[in-house]
Amino acid sequence: MEERLQKILAKAGIASRRQAEQLIRAGRIRINGQVVETMGCKADPARDLITCDGKPVVFEEKMYVLLNKPAGYVTTLADPQGRPVVADLLTKIPLRLFPVGRLDLDTEGALLMTNDGDLANSILHPRFEVNKTYEALVAGSPSKEALALLERGIMLDGVKTRPARVRVLQRRTSDTLIEITIHEGKKRQVRKMFQAIDHRVLHLRRTAYGNLGLGALPPGKFRILTPDDLKKIFLKKKSFTIKNIPD
Ligand code: URA
């Protein structure tokens, strides 16, 4: 069956749909030996030979992993500066899994890794409003008013953030532990949100995607996700079709 090339590449686990577009633009994808030059191009994986950098695109089994990323690991598969990368923690997995979104070098916690570009796309696309929950240890003691600003939405780089859920977990003399849930994924968003109310983030950990939490998973360890785990990520039933999740 003919499908859009971006979709085929995403299904094959080559990249997310957006990254697939970049591969196409860079002239790295060929169909039956011809470089693909148009973005809307379709192909039939059963009939056409699709290659990326000259290597055939093969359809492999889909796999979903929840990693507890430790601080100091870069959210990528390879780092030109030679720093530790999250892929180093998945060497026991025989498939090439890529991270869904990113956590900063210093941020710890829940990081989904998969070779399913469609699922990655659904998690990253703002339309699906997948909640991401973080525990942020911030300097000082933010007032209720300041936290209410974060809940309502605050201007960051000229754009107002979407409403967030904010809960104080612990107030101490010099810092405060706060749980914050957002469904956007702008670069360094949580750190910037607290910076905007003049409270620096001292430590940041993502604890959950939707209702899929880290549980007792130790830093540096991963667990393979089941279809039921995947369903917990998407809380808004109307926004998600489970066609890609195996039963
Ligand atoms: N927000 C941040 O500031 N950093 C992360 O790593 C994730 C969300």
C-alpha cells in the first residue's frame, strides 16, 4: 500500500516524522535509486526499495522503553564531544531506539525511547496534549501568587505558556520542592518558567508521561513497556487512536 514517505520512515524507526523531512530535504533518501526531491512523495514499502544513505530501510519490530536518565547524559544517540549519551544505557537492546523529545544534560528522570516514529510523533505533537510531570527543587520560597502565574501561563520568549498544574510538595528554609505538570515541550521550559518568577531550578527530574510514572526504577536503568503502559501516557481518549500499539 502506498503511503507518504515521512510516514514510512517513521514507521521503520528511522526517525520521527519531522526528522524524516530533514533527511528527505538533505537528499539522503532514495526510492528505487532515485533521490527523493519532493516532500509529498509516496511509496509502497512492499514494492519499492527505499534507502537512507544507501542502506535499505527495513521494518523492524517496535519497542518502547522507559529509561530513568541520570544527570550528565546527553539525550542523543551519539555526541560529537564524546560525552556519555542515553544510548549508552541501552546497549542490551538489540534495536536502535531514539529518544522521544529531550531532557537537558542536568535533568534526570523519565525518558521514553522507541523505534516507533508514529508514537513519538503523537507524544511530541502539541495537539495530543500529553502531560509531562516534573519535580523541581527551586531556590527560595515562591509565593502562592507567583505559582498561580505559572498555572495560568507566563510569557516566555514572547509566547504565553499553556496552563500548568503546580503543587508544592515541600517548603524548606532555603529551597522548595514543587511538582509541575505541563504538556508543552519547549527547550528548557520548566527552568525558564521558574526563572521567569525569579526562582532558579537547582534540580530537575521528570517523573511521568501522563499516568506512566517512573515508579522505583533506579537512575540509569530502563524497563520495557507493555501496551497497557503505553495507554497510560495518553489521558485524553479523544486525541489518540491506539492503532499502533500492539495488543
Ligand atoms: N524542562 C527543562 O527545563 N528541562 C528539561 O530537561 C525538561 C523540561
